[in-house]
Amino acid sequence: MMASSNTMARCGDIWVFIEHRDGNPARVSLELLGAGRRLADAINVDITAILIGESVSELAKELIYWGADTVIVADDPIAGAYSTEVYTRIIADQALKRMPEVLLIGATEIGRDLAPRIAARLNTGCTADCTELDIDEETGVLVATKPYFGRNLMADIICPLKRPQMVTVRPGVMELKDRYSDRRGELIYVDVDLREEDTRITVIDSIPSSYGGVPLEEADKVVCAGIGVGNREGFELIRELAELLGAQLGATSLPVDEEWISEDHKIGQTGKTIRPKLYIGCGVSGAIQHSAGMINSELVVAINNDPRAEIFQFADYGIIGDVNEIVPALIRQLKIAREAVGSDAAI
Amino acid sequence: MEIIVCIKQVPEAGDIGWDPDTGTLLREGASGVVNRHDKHAIEAALQLREAHGGTITALSMGPPQADEALREALSMGVDKAVLLSDRRCAGADTLATSYALSLAVKKIGRFDIILCGKETSDGMTAQVGPQLAEFLNTPQVTCATEISIRGHSVRITQKLEGGLRILETRFPALITVERQINQPRIPPMDSIMEAYRDREVQAWSLEDLGERGDHFGLKGSPTKTKRVYTKEVTRGMVTILQGEPDEVARDLIRALQQKGLC
């Protein structure tokens, strides 16, 4: 049998799971506190952040400034490192007790590990990797929008009968709202009540990522290499251009599949979602698999030798030409421009 | 060691329609392939069996034609293949899918490890692995890049955004794998022939699992697709810069400088 039916009476709060590392919240969790406000206002409820960890009371206060009305805090050494089972136990128990209407979780690797397990325990629906959230005016039900399978398809998914309505939301798609240090809210400390089966996995070691630099999701400028760069030498030119511009380097699927660059740099449906001030696509065709991850960029520059490439449909500036001619020219001209500025300064 | 590998037949990219009434994907008629991540799960199972012995059962849920995906798993070297196929399972979301799979796993019997791909190329939710683990009350480790076994304990390298973690748990456990964990083998032609000619794919219906409830398919799915639509990606007009490479480069740099972006 599945878990007992939990069709809940309306209407609880909007909950946001707070992912953090060493007391620093994941940006997506703060984005969700901001995005949750519009939903909460639409159904006239509050926002509750759910925070699990060890020595996290400072962060708990910080979450109020970022928009939480209430923070449920489970502060316990046993919850210091992320654990699927421990976190599932705490969140599912609290959800059964307090009956949230909605539970929002960032679609990070941790979020995508945790959310489905909680949903299965609560016997409710969870929509993965959403890019838009709305409340249906008539029914008050959460409408979660996600890109659907490859082409330019979007799907609106609802969970009409079960609560909480769970979704994971891609990092970078919701705008980060302002922090107000005069906001007030309530902290609720809860006990961690585990069962033996919640500690079946032991963390032997943790090795931080060697990927330095600004995460792509937070970068102001991104230079992205696509299939048109042709080969590894072409790819290295894109890297040089990115470095000259002080931009982060992104890629579509092909350079990642060819192992010219690690998976962490992939932008699109199966990669990251970015919203930089400047995006330069080099040999990027602009198919939805990629563009779904970069369409919120403020200024889009496209360099592609195919004038019919989709990217020209949504680029602000387009250069029709061979990446391997245009990019070296850009590098040359950037260096010249920099020297000119340098000599001006000397005068 | 008893290993179960869960696989899914997915449409080849660009070969898919959807039902405008139910909003679910139409898989029938589309040519299917084994989901790419799942091939890595099969390979991981084969390597564990090579090192530690045991048997591997490949399990899939899908329309009758998903039989082909299981034949491919057989040709790669799995020992047994089970297809759960029932019209009542059609239109299942991840919860209803995982629940049906959990019943099939219970019918297969005792297991030490269940391997799944990290996600499928069609749904891309990465939810079925964790939900199956929950229904079976086993620990789960997602995003595995290495698996090693000592006695009854299994050590897994997990790739999370913060870096890598080394985790340890005891059997039974469910593990979802990243593509970088291995390079799936390509079966020789005679294995493929044999898989189609001489091997058996057990076909189970919900009846075979002793289930008459409505926890399955569209009915058993808490999520519903309200609407599927195309979204035109449009912005303002594009300004095309023309001329020799160095000219357009200069023009672009000037434009970026004016906007404070360069």
C-alpha cells in the first residue's frame, strides 16, 4: 500500500527549503523566498523557510531579512552534513504536522535528491525543474511550468488534490529580491527525532569542488561555445575570449560531450540556467535544449555562420560569420582597445 | 550478489508527439532507444557482477515495444529481463511509476543493489530512483561516479554541486549513476542476435503483481498536465553587424563599451 492519503484541508503556508553550505545559503533558496511572496500573497498565506543544519541560528535570522515570515529550524549536529534520509525525516514530519500548501525546493543536485523522496513519503506530487510558478486564480492551485522534452514545448503541471504541492525550481530563473534587515519574523526551533533507518548512510569524506571562479548562475558575463567552434583549438579561442572579457565560460552539449570542458559548464535544459548581463554565443545554434538555459540573459550576442540559426531570432547583436575568424578578430581588437585605454591613462 | 537495473525506453530525440487531451507524451509509434544514463547503470551492474559474482535482472516499465530495450540489456550481458507492461500504467507520473516499479521489484525478490540512471532524456526529472528507494524503504545515493563493494557494504563517490562525497552504506541500497561512471560496452552482433532469438523477456501485467487498486497510470498520478503549448522565443529585432572580421569586432566592442559591458 502507498502511504495513507493526505488530501489536506486548505490552506497552509508556502514553504521554502533552505539549502546551505557552511552557513551560507544557496542563492536559489533566497530566489525562492522572493518568488514565494507573490504566491503567498495570491492565496493569502505566509512564507515559511525550513532550515536544517548545525549551528544555523545566524542563518535563520538572515532568512527573515530575505523574506521568510517564519523559519522552522532543526539545529542538530546529526544534521550538519546533508543526508537524504535525515532531511527527509525532518521535513516530512514537519509537513505532516503543519500542513504546508506548497513546498518549494531548488533544483540543485541536493534538491533533486531530496524533493522526490519527500514527495513519495508524503504521497504527493512533485514537478521537477520548473521555470515559472503561478497561482490559478479560480482554484488557488499552484501552476508549475517546465520546459518539456526537447522542442519549444512548455507544460503547465498542477497537483490539484494532494498537499503539499511540491516543485523543484531551477537556480537562476527566479529573480533575487532585495534583503531588508528591518524585517521581523518568527523562529521556531524543532527537535530532530530520527529513527534507526534514517542513518543508514555514512559520510566518509567530502572533497570540495576544484571548480573555482564565479558560478555560472551568478556570472555577469558569459561566453558560450557551441558546436560551431569545431574542435579543441577553436574551443581554446573561446576560452581566451572569455578570459579577456572577464567572463565565465559556458558550453552547449557538444563541447561537454567531447570533454573539452567539464559538465559544470553546460548551459541549457540538462545543464545550468543563467541570467547574465551579457551573453555571447559562439557557434551556438540556439536550439531550445540550450536556449532554455540562457533566454533570461539581458544582452545576447550571437556569432554563427548560418544566418538561419535560431539564435538570431532572439539575439540583440548578430554577426554572421565563421567563429574561427570572428573570435580571433575580437581577441585582437579587444587587446588593441585595452592598450588604447592603457596609453590614455598614461597620458 | 543480486542486482536489479531499472531501465527505460525513451524516444529518440525529435521523435515524439503529445496527446493534447491528457498532455502526456505519446510514445507509441516513436522509435525507442535505451535511455543513455541507463546504459551506464547496466554497465555498472555488469562490472560489479564481474568483480563479485551474482545475477543481474533488468527491469523496465513501458508499452510492449519496450521489450526491445530489455533485449538490448540482455545483449549487453544481464541475466534476466522483466517488462512490466499494462495499459493501466499509461500516463503515470514519477510517483505512480515508482510505485508500480516497487511492486515489480518485490516480485523479483531479494536484492542487494538497485542501479538506475541518474535521469531520463525525456522526462529529465531524476525522480524515479529516489521515489523507488522510498517505496522500498532502502537508502538511496544519487549521482554516483564510482561504486566499490567490500563484504556487505558499498562505498559510493557522489558528485554534488559542492564537490564529491564518499558515502558508505550496507546492502540493500539504490544507486543512481552519472554518465562519467563508466563507458558502456557495445554488444557484439552475435549477442544481439542471441538476445532476440534465444532469450526471454518476462512480461508482467499488474494482475501478475496481484494489484487491482487505482494507484497506477494517469489515475494514480498526483500531478496532472494542465496544458502543453509551444513558446515562441522572441525578443526585439536583432542588429546584424556586417563587414570584415576586424571591422565587426570593433563595432561590437564599441557597442559593448557604450553599455558598460566591456
